[in-house]
Amino acid sequence: MSRTFVVTGAASGIGKTTAQLLRDAGNTVIGVDLSGVEVTGDLSTAAGRRAAAAEATALAGGTVDAVIACAGLALPKVITASVNYFGMTEFLEAMQPALARSAAPRVALISSMASLQPVAPPLVEALLSDDEAQALAIAEELTADPQTGNLIYSSSKQAISRWVRREAPKAHWAGAGIPVNAVGPGTVVTPMTQELLASEEGRKLVDAVVPMPLNSHQGPESIAQLLIWLTSVENTHCCGQTIYCDGGADAVLRGDDIWSWNEQGIRDTFAKIQG
């Protein structure tokens, strides 16, 4: 069954691979990027997001079956916060009416393993408050130092994963029959990472931060295939998740127990029952 997809970041990396796999399977793909695809759009600005969503919707004839949001940056710059967070959330909100017209609408976003790494909490909170002016001001302060500048990327990705969990169950997404989920890649071999992975020193640095015991660095196809499944008609109940497709990095870094944080809450519940 042919479906109509809108893919942001479709000119390179994971987005380009995803768009090509979808086309090869007979689907209609409307790519969104700065150049070289169906919709030329700048997702770093509010006006650019609205214009890109309107053009994509028009090209789709008013109905879109799935949106896969891949556009993103990993630079220690202010623009990273704009593209990685607002370039996804505001674009998706603008696409929601077109998705709601589909018989089987789906949404998938790119998060990152970095969502589990150190962040700048004030930036995360500003992003989740949808206060772009404040978020960009905080990001600007972070760029003053290379170490804190790198927190812009991880903060934007944690905010995206939290946005997915917060928004996915709501009436205009899950209530409208639209599953919303994210994929958190490990180290993907794309033009974005090519320079860093070209040297032994760079590879050691990357592997120390994102250990991948299963098959090491991954090609974009591994992420693209998961994005495609999440936006397929077969996905009927996966909702609000960030699925870490990362060669085992999450398991290595967080270990076998990600549940004990709630033990006190459970004890308090039982105490109330027994009391």
C-alpha cells in the first residue's frame, strides 16, 4: 500500500536514506530541507517552519500519512537548539491537521543517545516551555565555552524525547489516532560525523562517550528502517517512546536497573493501602 510521507532533513544523512527507502518501496515522499528536495524550507525560523509545512501539505493534496522528522544539527551553536527542537515540534504541530485526515497517520522523530547524557537544565526547561527567545538566549550563553556549547545538542535531544512523552498521549495526537515516537541513534556514519570518525583520536573519543558493543558504528539504514516501521500501519500501539537503536550504548551506560527510581513511590503507595 503506497503512502504519502513528509521527511525533513531529506537531503542528507538519515533523512536522505529514509526517503530513498520509502521511494524504493513505492511510496510518495515529500522531502523538506534547505535545498535539493521537494520543499525548500528553513526550519531554524518560525516563519520557515510554517511555510515548509504549508507547502508540504499542499504538495500532498491536503492529506499526509506520516511525517518523519530527521532535520537536525550537532553544532555547538545557537541554531542547533532552533532546528533540533522547534524545527521538529512546531513543524509537526503545523502538519497535524494534514495527518489527522489520513486513515492511518503516524509520526516519528530523531532523538539521540545524547538525550541520556549531561545537559543544561535551564535550556531543556526553556525548550519544553516553548519559549524560543529564552532558549536561544540561554544557548547563546552556553556558546561562550566549548564544553558548555556542546550541551546545546544533548539538551535539545533530551527536550525532544521529553516532548514526545508529554505530547504523544494527548487528544490531538493519540486521541486522533496518531502514534508519535522517536528513535535515539548511537553513532551513525553520516556526513555529520564523517570528520570526527576519520581519525583514531576522534573514534576513541566517540566510543568513550557512546560505547556500542553490538556491531560498533551504524549505517543510516539501521535507523531508517526503524523509523519506517514506526510510521507504518503495523504500528498500532507504540506511543510516546524513544527507542534507542544504539548498539547497546544505553544498556552499557545506564546498566540493568532503570526502575528503582520509583521504589520509594511504590513503598508509599503500599503504606497508604495498609494504613
